[in-house]
Amino acid sequence: MAANPQERTRRRLSTEERREQLLSVGARLFAQKPYDDVWIERVAEIAGVSRGLLYHYFPTKRDFFAAVVHRESERMLRLTEAEPGLPVDEQITAGLEAFLGYVESHAEGFRAFHRAEAAGDPLVREVYRNGLAAQERQILAALAADPGAADLTQDVPALRLAVRGWLAFMVAVCLEWLAEPAELTRQQVRDLCAKALLGAITR
């Protein structure tokens, strides 16, 4: 008997492809539900794999969620990397444009990443906080690289605190924007966040 056409075209996923598939499913589920309400069995079912195979990649549920959070953190950092040589206001505009593009394109991953703070597991929260700290360092490095922003970077502790507070503001704005996208355009959200950051870091 001839093989089913779907079976003929189906191919075995590589290790990296399978891992990426599982993380994508996880991001979708963790974006929709709190950590405790996501079942590993459901992840495996949606991905079309056995629970044993999922545990081969991720030994525990917390390892799986931590990997989802880490993946989104790395993606955010990569997409919003600063362009050397740009003035600080252009850095902010370009960085926000890239970040909002990420938020739109990877809304489930963005929501899943920020659900990690509410997770009770210390490992997951540590991965989340490390991701936020990396974003903070990236913004501070971009400011420090602009000679025209020298007066902004003199008081480093105050600047760091301002950036940290602004990140919390931006996350809240983006989550609201995803929930009600018709209320503000992407440009309006970008301009709002840019003004907030400039207001926070200038004296």
C-alpha cells in the first residue's frame, strides 16, 4: 500500500528545530495562563510529541518555563541592540521601534516573559530578573556610547534607577497596548515611551 502523502513529506525535526517548536508552544500557553495552570502534558499534545520526549529536552516544568523566558530575553536583546554612533535621541527612537516590532511580532513570547515575575519558582524569577538587568545594561551602554550624552551619565546610580523605573513603565504600556491595540498606534506608543525615557534621564 502506498504511503500517505503526509507521511511521505513529513521529516524528522533536528534537535534545535524540535526544541524551538516546544518553546514556541510553551510561550503560547504561558502567555495565556499562569504558570501553575500550564500542564506539560498539554504542551506535548500540541507539539505532537510524547511527554517523555519533552522531558528529554527539559527535565522539569520549571526548566521548561525558564528556557521559554530565557529565549525571549535573548531575542529582545538581539533585536534591540544599539547602533554605535547614533545620538541618544535617535538611539531611543530606533531602539523603541525595534522593540515594538518585537512586541507585535512575538506578543505571546513577550507576555510569557513578563508572566515570569509572578511565578513562585526562584529559578524562573532569577532568569526573568537577569533578562531585565541585561536590558538595563544595554540601554545604559547605548547612552554611555554617545559623547553628546556625557551630562546624562555623570550620576550613574540615579541614571540606573531611572532606566529601571522606565523599563517597568514601558512594559506596562506595551501590555496594555497588546490588550487594546486600537486605542493607540505603534507610533503613538513609541513617542510616549521615548518622552518618558528622556524625561526620566534628563535633569
